[in-house]
Amino acid sequence: MERKKIPYQKTIFVCVNKREDGRPSCAHSLEGGSELCKALKESVKAAGLKGKIRVASSGCLDLCAQGPNLFIYPDGVWKSRVGLADIPQILSELGIC
Ligand code: FES
């Protein structure tokens, strides 16, 4: 095993979990976790932050009825009911732009 320094300043973990059994999931709220994750990746790239900010899809974060959910490491910030319209604010709050 190799021990390495984290290569990104911050990582945004976005729940993309999708349930087919009728229970709430981030995939079925607002525009959906997958769409949010994809749009965040595109926005990070467009802002020139690729390599500094990593957007990673996540499995269930256990607040399914409040989705789409994301959290930002190492900031300790959690956001629920996140929509595509929230992306500019999320990026500005990273303090890197
Ligand atoms: S489905 Fe996203 S938190 Fe559970």
C-alpha cells in the first residue's frame, strides 16, 4: 500500500443513487443526482478548477428523502435538495474561484 497526499484541494461527493422500488432517492428529486453530478463536473471544468476540485459520484448518503444530497470534503459542508440552479453558489462557496 502506498500512502499519498490527497491530490485535490476539495472533493464534492454527489449522491447518484437510484432506487427502482418506490422509496425516495436522490435520482428522483429535482433534476436528479446524476444530472447534478454531471453538471457540476462540467461547471468545475468550465471554471478552470479541474485538478483542484474533484466531483465524485457517491452511493447513498442516507438522507434519501432530502435529495439530491452532496457533501464537500474537507470543508464539512453538506447540502440537501440541491438543484442545477444552485451550482454557481456551490462553486463560489468553495473559496477557490
Ligand atoms: S439516495 Fe441519495 S442519500 Fe440515499
